[in-house]
Amino acid sequence: MRLAVFDDSRVGVVRGDDIHDITELVPPEFDSWPEQRLNWLIRNWTRVADRLADPGKFPVVAASSVVLRAANPAPPQLFAIPANYRAHIGEIGAMAITKGGRTAREAGFFLKAAGSVSGAGEPIPLPAGSARRFDHECELGVIIGKQGRNVPRERAMEYVFGFACLIDLTMRIQPGEFEEDRSLRKSFRGFTPLGPHLVTADEIGDLGTLTSRLSVNGEQRQGAVLGDMIVDVAEAIELITSVVDVQPGDVIASGTPKGVGPLVPGDEVAIAIDEIGAMTLTVTEAAAAPRPF
Ligand code: MN
């Protein structure tokens, strides 16, 4: 099943050019906290499965008439895996925290602010007036389906609810100058586009055979086979849950292959992953903030 979060965080099932609006499955109390609707649905998925057997009976809207929000607009936690493709490690030299050849297996995970997620219908706003370098990272987004603690990799895929394309935007460090923490540099609003839809795990065949690619203004910059990840999705879940519990709706950014590169306002960034989907976003400039970067 292909789920869309749209407009005021309504939730729908995508069928071709239509979206069947299933928001009525979520308790009406969530109308005052709409960003949490999808988390409620994931958490209660087995309870609503019967009513979802025929999505066609729910009200339909044209996909072209809605604004797509993040595949999960309010992940409880947003984990990210660094240095997870050998060809990426070291490619940006002193601008990378991961210099020295360490992989995700040694470096573990880091956190992005969950508030950095955005959707296929939204822009990527770079901090106003900044002279810094902002890079795209083409990644598979993994959405967690149930609470997990100390999950061995052999059972980890049971904890995956679904997948989406994910761009991990990064403000690069400036060699020799003050280095902001990675969590700040990757957490600006709109720095984690996640979409265009949430594709449930049962729709996906062999994850390792899928390819991901990212282009800027029509020119391909990144492309990889997901099977080339050093720490695969199952090992990432084993790693994370050895430290802290995962929760329904959590998102994991699984790491970028080589080819990261800069973005400037006006660029069009397109990301696609086989069987999962494709989306194109426009890079813009954010409104001025009290603290410039
Ligand atoms: Mn990344």
C-alpha cells in the first residue's frame, strides 16, 4: 500500500492519480493534532487493516489537487546513519565529520531534529543570505512500525513499516573554522524531504537490488544499489535498538552513496528509488532568521 500525507496532514491511500482519504479512521481528537495522525495509524495498523481492505470506499481526491507533506510529518525520532557506502567515505575530505575512513559500523548513528522533515510538495529552504555550502545526500528512508528494544538483525525487518525517498540536507563544516555540531547543520526546516509517499514494506521485493538516484537540474549526481550499504537496514535497527527503543513512526536515514554536492536557491532536485517512488523539489531561500548562518 502506498500512503500519502497531504494538506493539513490528512492521510490517504494512493491509487494511480487518486488519493482515497482515510483520515476518518483516525480518532477525531487528532483533528487538533493532525501531524500525529499517521503515527496513530501506524501504531494501530492491525486494528484498522480490515477497514482498509477496500480503500476505494473512502472519499477520493485528485492527487494533483493536494500538497504532499512528509511521508511521516512528525516522526517521534529521526535517526541517521553516516558513512554507509564505501565510495562516499572520504569524498569530501576535511568537510566531513567521518574523515579517517570510519564506517557506520564503528561510528554508529546520529540524530536529526524530527522537525526538519518535509514533503514532496514543499520547497527546500536554505538559510537566508548564507554563504555556506549546502549538500544533498540521496538516501533510503525507513519508517518503523512497532516499538523495539535490543532487536537482533535476524528479526529487524519485522519492525519496518515502510519506505520513502529521503534527502539528507547538510550544511558543511568550514575547514579550519568553528564547527557547528552535525545535528544543527542537518536540522534546518525542510532539510529532510521524505516522500513522495510511504510505501509499506510488503510492496517491496528484495531491497538490496533496488537502485537510488538523485539529480540536480536534470544532471545525475548520485546513483547506487541499496545492497551496497555497509550497515544494511536490519543491522541499523539492531544498532539503534541496542542503544534506545524505536517507536512506531520513527524514521531512519540510511546513509548516502558518493556524489554529494552543493545546492543553491533555484535548483531543482529530483530523487528516485526503484519501487518506492520519485519526487522533485525546488531549492529556495528561507525567510531571514534572527541568527544567520
Ligand atoms: Mn546522510
